[in-house]
Amino acid sequence: MPILGYGVYQVPDYKQCKASVLAALQTGYRSIDTAQAYGNEKAVGDAIKESGIPREAIFVTTKLWISDYGYEKAKKAFQKSLENLQLDYIDLYLLHQPFNDVYGSWRAMEELYKAGKIKAIGVSNFHPDRLVDLLNYNEITPAVNQIETHPFFQREDDNKVMQEYGVQHESWAPFAEGKHDFFKNEILTAIGNKYGKSVAQVTLRWMIQRNIVVIPKSVTPSRIKQNFEVFDFELSQEDMNAIKQLDLNDSSFINHRDPETAKMFLEWSKSLG
């Protein structure tokens, strides 16, 4: 799995999503992250097909949404994602949220993995307690846990647990979606000026040096290209320490341990049928 990929969250428009994925692939990205809930698997599949890049050269991630959790429903939803993406297999398939029938869904995913339909299975948005519980009571350890990770929520404790159990840490929202005045942050800007790099590039490099897989999203071709140009410099330990001081150790979006969050996802799932 490439440590730097391209994400398509919040790009539901077919034409825009397809064009953006094509731009990413032409730039050099070889990992694309989508999800059933994003509503753009078809656009991603069409872009991959049109790119002419061999299937085996592209790492594709998609995710199961909670409205389709459960042993039988998960298998059907996976098949639908496979058809939308127009692929014979998925490189990485994730449980999108830690709610509903996690265990029935995981058993279905284990079977699909053993059948060769999925090359790796993992989770998203699992706090350490939920992650450890899942991996201790199932045969296959999640390969990846994709969680909110950015300079203001660095997830040090989560990272330690994942390292202990051999689970790859993957970030979503690496730029905190611009919250906390991210793109004008003085510390990140000063570090970027040292290397002639943007705040976004500094953050991606910081993540890579922490061995965290990262999947930035942009629909602007120039920024898609810029986000890929992070392998020609290295942050010093002084820079890494400075960024560490930005950690607020709290989500900028959602608390998955809040009962109201569980209720919100339940209502959302019901609305989706």
C-alpha cells in the first residue's frame, strides 16, 4: 500500500470525481480511497479503466457503510461495490464505522478475503478499545485503521496501540478540512518557508515521517500535483517537535464515543434504507 494516496471524500459529482481521479493517476498516485457512502465508486472505476494503467499497479480502497452491516448484507454490498468499481478484487476493504453488526460484517469480510476477492481487510474510526476487542475475538487482524489524524489531533496513543498489534495507521482529514485556521498556521508556515513548501506539503511530509498512510483530497489539478511533491525533502527533528506542540488531542469533527453519535449514525442508516 503506498504511503501517499488520493482520497475522494466529498466529491459526489460524477464528472468532477472522474476527472480528479484521472488527474491524480496521471500525476503518479497509485492509491485511490473511496467508499460506498461517498456515492462515487462508479466514477472512480471509470477513471481507473480510462487511465490505461494496469490494474495490479493501482491500490484501491473502499468501505462498507453501516446500513449494510451484517453477514449477508455485507456480502451483497461488497459485490455491489465491486460492480461499481468494475474490478475483480479490492485491495483494501474497510468497516467504515464502529457501529451496528461489526462482527457479522467482519466474518463476511474474512470469507471474502480468503476467497481472494479482497487483498486486505481493515477498519475505520475505531478507537483503541474497539480495535483491540475486534482483533482479539476474530481470526484476521485488521490490516489498517483509518482515523482522523492531523496536526491538531495527532493520535499518539492510538498509534502506539496500532504498532503493538501490527495495524497500519492511516489518516483521514490530514488538513483538518481547514479548521483551526490550518492553512495559515504560523508554525506550519514557518517550517514550510524553510523548505520552500506549502503548509499542506509540510503536513503530508510530517505524516509520512511518522509512517502514517495519508490520502489528501483536492479537486484542483495543481494542488493534486503539489500534494504529491513531498518526497524531495525531509523535516528535521526540530520541525517534528514543533508540530507536536500543536496537538489539541481532541477531534475537530466528531466523537465516536458519544452516545449521540451512535444515535446519529442509526438515524442516518435508517434514512438510507
